[in-house]
Amino acid sequence: MLGNEEVLISIALLAVASMYSSVGHGGASGYLAILSLTSFALMEDDWLKQHAWSLNLIVAGLAFYQFRKEGHHIPSLSAPFILGGFPMAFIGGFLEVNEGVYDSLLSVVLILAGLRLIFPMDAGGPGSFRWGFLGCVAVGALIGLVSGVVGIGGGVLLSPLLIILHVGRPKQVAATSALFIWINSAGGMIGSTVSEGILLDSSTLLPFSLAVLVGGLLGSRYGSSIASERGIRVILSAVLLIAASKRILLVF
């Protein structure tokens, strides 16, 4: 039977999954933020990363399915980022990182994610900027490495770049981000498993997975029609920034 903390966490995870999946994200930065504000913050880094990636695989998979079904996926846009991202996410997941370094990197990512929610960006027309193929591979590789080290899928880092540079329309960016996140999460998960073994706790993962499954279904299909999207963004941003502050305090 779930305790009060697990129930509250599940509700929070459902809300995070709904919000993130509506823009093609898996939500790992949000899941890590939620867990960092609970007793689970005391778990080892690889435990947190493997659970965040597992939830990411569910939500990003649902998001990609929905956006692809609606015809928003452009394979040529996704391919170079995935080519660079997957192997580096594996390496990042495999690496053993000093706890202080991990907390610092995670704090930076949470802050970026929080600011991204406060200041959402609109994209212009597609194709007004072009990276070379190798440039896209390099960007994917860098984001993949950070994703593997921190325990995210990298969408919170990739999608702002694509939007700012007007590489595609928002829904095309969402589709690419969802696939990129799913592939990176799988790569990081494999790398961490090879390095540390499987650390998943089924009694914890099952209720959390059900929560994000419901949230992912709702967000990927109906996210754009949420009544108070701005309010939800502010609340989630506050959670991310508070969690980042807590991780920074742990470093010192």
C-alpha cells in the first residue's frame, strides 16, 4: 500500500508528465526535481537516474507517437542529433561522476528547465536557419553526454536551441525532441546498467510509472487545451528552481 508521500509524489509526477508531454518532452528534469524534494533525494545518483529514465521512456514514447501520428515528425531533422546523442548518452550513463559534480550539473539543468517554463519561446517559420549535418551531430553528442551524466533525455536543452534558431515549427521540434529524448534515455539507461547494474525498485517504479502514463496520455493529446497553462508553467518552474537550490545547498 502506498504511503502519503508516494501518493503525493505520484500526483506531482502526473502533473509534470502532462505538462512536459504536451511539448514533446519526457519530463526527467521535472521528475528529478520532484524526487529531490522528498526522502528519495537521499538515494544514490544512479538510482535516481535510472528511475527518471524509465519514466522518460514511457512519456517520451507516448509524446512521439502522438506527434508522429499527426504528421509532425521530420526524420531528416531528428537523425543527426540522434546519431550524436545516443552513443554519448551511453557513455554519460556509464561514467561514475563525483557526487558534487552531479549535483552541480543537475542544478544547472533544473535552472535552465525552470527558466524555459517561465519564458516559453515561439518559433518562426521552418528552415530559416540551417546547421550542417556534422554540426547537428556534434550538438546532439554534447547534449547526449550531459543527459547521460545528469539522468535526463536532453529535450530541455535541444528544443530551445531548435526553437531559437527557427529550425522547425513548434510541433516539428516537439516530435524531434520526443524521439531524441527516448533514444538518449535508452542510451543512458543501458550505460548505467552496464556500469552499476539494474537499480530499479519495482515497488516504487510501478505506481510512478502508472502516474506518468496517465499524465503522458493526457498531455500528449490534450496538453494544448489546458485552461491555465501559464499558471502550470509558473508552478512547475518554481518546483524546478527550488529543487535546484536544494541540490546546490547539498554541494556546500
